[in-house]
Amino acid sequence: MAKKGFTYVLFLTLMLVLAACSSDENVDEAAGGEGNAEDGSGGTINIGMSEDMVTVDPHGSNDSASAQIRRNIYESLIFQDENLELTPGLATEWEATEDTVWNFKLREGTTFHSGQAFTAEDVKATIDRVNDPAVASQVAFLYEMIEEVKVVGDYEVNLHTAYAFAPLPAHLSHNAGGIMSKDLIDRDYQAALDEAGSDVTLEEYYELREAGGDEFQAVADEISEYIGSVTGDETDGTNHLQLADRSPGDSVTLEKFEDFQNGEREFDEVIFRVIPETQARLAELETGGIDIAAEVDTASAERIQSADATELIESDSVRMNYLGFNMDKEPFDDPLIRQAIAYAVDRDQIIDGVYDGYGITAQSPLAPDVWGYDEGLESVEVDIDKAQELLSESSQPDGFSTTLWVNDDSAIVDSAVYIQGALSEIGIEVEIQQSEWGAFLDQTANGEHDMFILGWTTVTADADYGLYALFHSKNFGAPGNRSFYSNEEVDALLDEGRTTADETVRQEAYSEVQQILIDDAPAVYLNHTSFLLGVNNDGVNNIGLDPVGNIRLENASFGNAE
């Protein structure tokens, strides 16, 4: 009996210990990031995101949720700092040695997450992949001017472009320029060849790609549906975090890369949680379930700012929201109609009434922090009498009925409601048509819409990215020009701006383009919204937010802020 009683007591003791351990683990997970109290290091940073990432493949999508995560996994040749200045990344220095040749010296002593050494071969493999027709990358427009990548040495490459392209360094700083290991890329192609049942070897495929022609295109078509089968699930970059786990629709976990060669990090892990509902995201922030709430809406800013437990971080942005017109449809092929609408919309009221005073009204398609912006432009101010006068001289002097297409973003919908009311004052009756994000993008790319509201972030902080995709006639539909705007003079100026290295000539070209776009009104440039971020004061410190909307974790640490 005594032995049985001892065993029972021991069992109860073990159960209590296990329960205590389990409880401690649950508290740590629920409480968000907790680092070493003495030095502010270690621990997990929990970030609440409104949307799930599309893919970990840098060439697989151009969405902001994916970019936010991938920029922590991959390093690009050139970095943007928090002020969007270009700084060395995997390239320590660069220069244009000829109009169409750029030389890059590369960082030595760098390893990928897999342990592979980083060399020039990885740069060539990455750029060749994004421009491969079989990949059909959504971000190929950033690098399509690169005709050839020549490996000069283990740590030196020359990029040869089809034409002089001044903003190439800015384009290389884009998250889509993150350098992948050649080993991962080779495995991806091999998997695609195997799945397609191709008789072509990997080496033969690369040789065919170098040569081009019909034979290569046939193989590219054969394997295109299988490209990304490996890189959609795996990563191999050189940045401070590496992929640990992904649960689609729920979370992505990144862990510290111990062999990172570009600075110390004071945390062990970052978990990006998908919390679509704004109020749920804020509740998690306030209770410490997450340390950072991304994409805070302006209506919630005061709640975060006034609470003791939370802090609001605000950044000016290089994003532009605009009201676009489908110029392939009547009556929006009439410039007087478009100009009348531009004068009827009070953009200040949208800032005050929809965005609670956060952000600034747009004077042109470019935000003030974008290189090429011209503050001396003659912009449009609200003038109802002028709007009515222009409409009376147009092809629709008595007004007309139309539709305004929006996605399910609440601020965009509210902006549409305001515009609906403003246009009714001059005799234009507007029906708002709302779609979910994916359908909205497809429909506007296909030209099914009349008017639409959309945003564009000039990620490179260079006028080329902010104007070329949206207004060059080469880019109708999905690439960006959903207004189907075609103007030979604008095309010529945009081409000039991207093909000359002379900054004075570039600025003059972009200033002229901006004034034409204001006067011709293929769109009404509404506002440059502020980016807002919520941070729990008991969690992490030194969180940055840049004008592109990127959460900057480089200097993050734990402990109470001093």
C-alpha cells in the first residue's frame, strides 16, 4: 500500500509540473514578443497583417504583403534606407561604365541560408530567371531592359542594357531584385523540366535560353506551368531572417539567420499573422497578442495614440490614390468631361472626411518624396462653376450616368461615396460598383470599367516607376495603365526620362509629363496617404516605417523604451 501511495503522489507531482510548464508556454505565446530583460535581445516579434502573402518567390507576385515578408529574407544588390536613399547591399559599389553597361562590385564573405557561398553566379541566375518568358513574372517590367548579365569575376558583374536606363539602381533596390541562390533556382527549373516530362536537360535549357529562338520558346512554353513549384515553398536568401514555417491564410514564421553578415539583430524570430479585421488586429495589439499592427486605418489612429499601452508610428508615403477614367469608353475619351470631373472633386474634403486629416492632397501623380516631383506645377483646385462650364461645352452638356468601380477597402469606398455626391452637383449620376480585390484587378485590367479608384506606390522613389507603368501606352491593362491612356508626347518624354543619364534632362522631361497629365486629366490625383503602424509599448522598440510602407526591423529590440 505504501508503494502504491508513493507512486500516486509522484504522478500528481509530475502532472502539476507539466501543467505549470504548459501554462508558462501559453503565456509566452499569447503575450507577444518578450526578449532578454537585461540586454533587450532575443525573443519573438509578432506582427498582425491585414492580408496573407501570395508567395515567397520574389518573381511570383508584386503585392505589398509578400514584399513585406520577402524583404527580410532576401538582400538586393542595392538597398533603400528609411529615407529611400540608395545604399550598398550585396553590391558594395556600382557605376555606369558606358551608357548601356553598369558595373557592380559584390560583397565578399556572404552566405545563403543554405550555407552556399554568395557569388556573381547567383546574381546572373536571379536576373536571368526574372526575365525568362517561362517564368512570366509580374515584375519583369523592372528588369526587362537588362539584355545580358556578364560574370566578370566571383565578386563582380556587368549588366548590359538594351538602352541607356538611368533609374536601374533604383529598380535593383526593389524587393523583386532580391538575390536567390543559383542552387535554389537550378532545383526549381529541374523540377519544372521533370514535371513536364521534358527530354531537355537543365544545362541544355540554359543554353537554349542564351540562344533564344523558336526551339527555346517551345521548351519554355512546355515548362511554364511548373515554374515556381520549388520557390513557392522554399527560400534561400542572404538576409537576416530565413523561412521557418508557413501556414497559408494564417501565418508565416521567420527565424534569425545566425550567419547573417550585415549587422547584428536583437531578436530570434518574427511571426507575421494574418488578421484581416481591423478591430481584431487592434484588440490583439492592445492585449499584447501582437507587438505590431500593420496598416492601421486613420479612424483607429486616435485610439492607438491615446492609449498608454500602444504607440502610433506615422510616415509620409510615396503612394498616390487616384480616380481613373477608362478612355477607351465614351464619354471619357472627351478631355472636357475628364477636366470637369477634376474641378468638381474637392480633394481636401477627402483628406479631412475620409482620412481624418492624415496625408496630403496630390498636386500631381508623384508624391513630394519621389525624385522627379515638381512643386512648381499648376495643379487643379476645386471650382464647381468651372466644372459646370467645362461640362456644358463637352459632348455631354446635360450630364450623364456612369459607374465608379472600387475594391472592398473601406477608405476607397468612402472616397467613392464622396465623389458620387460631388459629381451629382454637376449633373453626373454615379453608381458605385464594388468588387473583391482580385476580381477588381482583373476587371479593370480587362477594361470593363468606366471610372475606378486605385492606388500606386512608387516603390523605387523614382519618377520612372511612378509614371511609366501608369501612363505609357505600352502598359495598357495589368501592367498599370488601366486608363488606357495614349499620348505620343507623353510616351516620348517618358522614354527620354528613362534613357538619359543627365538628371537635369530627366527632371525637365518628368516636369513636362506631370503638367500634361494634370491638364489632360487621364486621372484625378486625389491624395498621398500616410502610412500608420501600431506598436505595443510593452513589446518591441525601435521599429521603423518607411515611405513605401515597409516595417523596418533592422534596429528592433525588446524591453521598456527609454
